[in-house]
Amino acid sequence: MSVTFVQPALYNAAPAAPAASSTRPAQSQREAPGWGTAVGFTTASLAACHSRSVRSKRSTRRAKESRTRTVNPANNEAEDPRDFPKPSCIDQTDNYREGEALSRKLLSLKGAESKTVAIIGGGLSGLACAKYLVDAGHKPIVLEARDCLGGKVSAWKDKDGDWIETGLHIFFGAYPNMMNLFSELDIEDRLQWKRHQMIFAMQELPGEFTTFDFLEGIPAPFNFGLSILLNQKMLTLPEKLQTAPALLPMLVEGQKFIDLQDELSVFNFMEKYGMPDRINTEVFIAMAKALDFIDPEKLSMTVVLTAMNRFLNETDGLQMAFIDGNQTQRLCEPLKQYIEARGGKVLCDKPIASIETNADGSVSSFLLRDGEHIVADEYVSSVPCDIIKRILPRAWSTDPFFRQIDELEGIPVINIHLWFDRKLLNVNHLCFSRSPLLSVYADMSTCCKEYEDQDKSMLELVFAPCSPIAGGSVNWMGKSDEEIIQATMKEMERLFPTEIGPQLPDGGAKLVKHAVVKVPRSVYAAIPGRNKFRPSQETPIKNFTLAGDWTSQKFLGSMEGAVLAGKLAAEVVACKAAGEPTKGLKKIDPSILKKKDEFVPKDPMGVKGKTPIAFGGGEVLGSNFEQKLNDQEAVLLEA
């Protein structure tokens, strides 16, 4: 069902739009092996696809007549935006049950001696850690440096009262711990599930899109295979079949095979297994940029295979949802309320100055910038890897466990908001742009209830890769907002040639406002060979535990990874308090141990400044961006 979505010409008068409560941009990023022989599709089904293509002009005409600006690109039919029920198989997977079992385990540990636990970092990982600690009967104190919660999912209002988000965040069915969390908080109704479909912009056909449609009632992995097989636009049948042999070991050997590919980039993996080049241009570029904001030449193949393994093995794994508003209020606030209702505390504007230690190396307190000492029984850091390196105590600076973190760094990314003077033709979903500059985008005025607007579009776009570190040819982090917007609008003209651009009779849709959010250090850079350096949540320090999506867990640098890491950190603390065994320390790679005698003690450089980027977040830097970046991440200004 790979019918092309052709955009009709824009009327001079701003078109009326239907009630737009949720939009689903073209989604995910993976191409499955060819399952043709296993699936057994009929010529009638293909004939139906061709029939839809023939009807495209008539469908477009109906879209104009109904004056809706939302279209389902799978069939070119106009449709009022609507949400879908929670996918039926989400809570039937092994991963969901595993997450559910860990939640029950933490509840069962309640009754042991209650501990006070100080947690630095009020992002998803720190809040998840605190949530599961109160479940286990402990008293966490979350210390967030900024004036809002959420970290990399934080949002704030600008001077006009519009919400600005750090990033465009999508919830997948294959996020088992996140789905458990929504259920436990009783906020599942805040997820706006979209049609089980992925939408890709056609690079060689500007203004057109193609889809992977997941048919109801067909289980994984056949639903994925059939969606790929029926798509006639992106890959030929021989190319699909040529891809299969390289991916079969992933299905047969599972995580063992996946972990062994961490030394290879996506490009190296393709060369090794003789995969066709068009797999990269048609699929893997979109995957790499959406998963880690990196080009395939730089991204570890383990990241791609991990995602594919989850999505191929879970029937609803690729179905996507938007949350119905900004995450600071709609997700982080319920977490805060849950924690505080059970005896915990969540405090903002509490930046840390240093981690104070005892003679034996254990933590004595968290020293805040205002001079207050936070004394607790246990201590947890859920700050990003780049921040923990800046505050690591001198007493720990020669320990190989902590020095392995030197091998990790956050990847730069830019999130862009564009407000237009009219409603653009749109889809109620996430779209994979497959453009050189943009990763994914969504018309939030259709996709998200809080941002609903029937008359004007607000697009959120991920600009990646945006620096040489991520494989980009241009260092966009060192460019002004105006230069970034100018480049983005050029891409928008290419993606929406009948909607945007001076070639249109009325000049096309006009940009009335924009916001450029720069995140100098986002999720950890998953370049080849980094996975082995991600530390366990348990550390050699008896009263200090790590959280954060960059720590060792199986769901990558993502919202799901952040929640799981926080949950695993809570498990470490709760098990120690209850006298239960823990999973222990992750083995340190020999390359780090070889350098052990070369490590010399060093004082922490500390975190300087009060801006969001000082604490690992994102912000609209504006005209003074060079000075702000130079104060925090000068290396990102280098060509």
C-alpha cells in the first residue's frame, strides 16, 4: 500500500481546516527483509493498490471539495484527523511483561528500612528513579538545576505564550517501560495513537510521499514484511531480497549478534554483507538520523539492529503516539505529583556545585550552588554523561569505572518550530523527510490536542545532522538562527512545492514566526565502539548510583532508555536497602584497564553558567549564540 500522496495546489484564500487534534507524521525508519514467500499476498491486493493510484486525482479533488487539509497518504483520501485506540498487543510482549515484573519487584521491596535518596537531575530518568523509589518505600529528593522539569523533553513558554519544546518526541508501541509508566500513573488517555503506518517523503519526487501500511490482524514479523513488500516506491523486489541475508542473523541469534556489530558503522555493515547501496539512501539514512541524529557513516549498526529487532518482533512495536501536550506538564508533572504524594520531594532551581566525598570515597553530600548541603543515605546522578564528567570528584578521577565515561559524549541536534499564516496540507502522523538537512517533522497543529489549530500550521522539525561530529558537512551549531531558518525553508519548498515557495501564484504560505532550539549535547553519540563504555547503574562507590539513558540498558538513548535506566537505578538502591543481591558492576573494557596506570587525579571543572545548555538541555540562543556556546561548548563553534 505504497500509494503516492500528491499535494494539491494551494488556494489563494486560506483554506478552512477540520478539527485537528492529532497529526501523525511519517514515521519510523526501518526496512525489513523481504518476506515475500512467507506472506503470500495476492494479485488482487496489488491490483487494489494500483486502483488507488489511478483514483489519486479524484481523491485529491474530493480533498479540495471537503476543504480538509489532512490527507491519508496511503490512499490519497481526505480525512478528518482522528486518534486510534491503544494498540491491543502492546501489553502482550515479553518486554512489556519484563517491565511489569520489575515494577512489581520494586513494590514488593517496600517494608525494608526507608532510605533518603538525593537525586540530581529532574529529567525522565531522575523522575522515573524517584517514582520507583517511592514505590519501594523510600524518600527521594529530586534536585533539578533548571526552573522546569524534563531535561531533554522539557518545554517552556515564549513571550507570546507559545510552547517551545526541546525536541520532537514520539512514543512507540515498543516502549515497554514507558507504557508501564503511563499505566501506573493512570494517564494512558494522554497518548494520541496514530494509524499503524510509516510515511516517507520521496527525495526524487518533491511533494510526494510513500507509506508502509501495517495491516490489522497480521502478527509480527509478517506485518512489517508485508508492509515493505507492498511498497512499490522505495525498493525493488530484488533489493529487498538482497537485504534479507544480512538481517537473518539478527532474527536467529538475537541480541548476541546485535551487540557484536557495535564496532561497525551502518555503512561498514552494508559493505560487509553486500547490501545494495539504495538500502542506505532509501532507508538507513532516515533511520540513523531519527535514532541518533547521525549519518549512517558515523552510527553504530548495533543501534539500527536493536531498533529493528524490537520493531520486527512486536506486532504493535512501530505504532506511534504523540502525547496530547507539552511533556513538562503532561508527563513530568504527573510524575512529580505521584512522587510528592508518597513522601518524596521534587525541587527546581537547585543546581549542584559539587559532589562531596568522605575519606573512603563515599558521598558525604551534594553541595548546591547556594551553599546548602543535601545529606542523604543514598545518592543518584541522572545528569547527562557530559555533565557528570564535569562534576566527578577528584577522589574518583583515577577509577577506570568512571574514566570509561570519557569515551562518551552527547550529540548536537537542533529542533525547529515553524508557524505559518495558513493551514498546510498535512498528515496526522510523523513524517520522515529523508532530506539532507531534516530528519523527521510533524504538523503539531494537527497531531497534538494542545497545539490544535484549524486555520494555521505549526511544524516541528528535527534538523540533523547539524555538525561534523554527527557526520554533517556544515557546522550548523555555529550558524545563526536566520541562516538555519533560511536553509530549512529551502527544504520546505522542496518538500511542499505546491504549498510553500515564491513560485506559487500568491507566494505560498508565509512564515510568521520561528524558534530554533539548539541542544549542544543531546543523547550520547552512538558511534561505533561506544556501547562497551556505557557503565552499569551500580558503581564502585557504596552509596552512589548512576541513571540516565547513556548508562547501560538495552533501549538506547531514548525516552524509553531514560525511564528504564532510572528504574534500574531504583532497583539498585532498593535491593541494597532490603539486603537483596544486585546485578553487580558491568565489566570494564580492557582498553580502559590498560590505561589505568596513566590516570592522574584531576579536580572537577564544575558546571558553569545558569543557562539550560549549561545543564545539558536546549534553548533558543538567539543572536548571542556564539558567546553562549563559547561559554559552554566552544568546540561546537569550530569549523
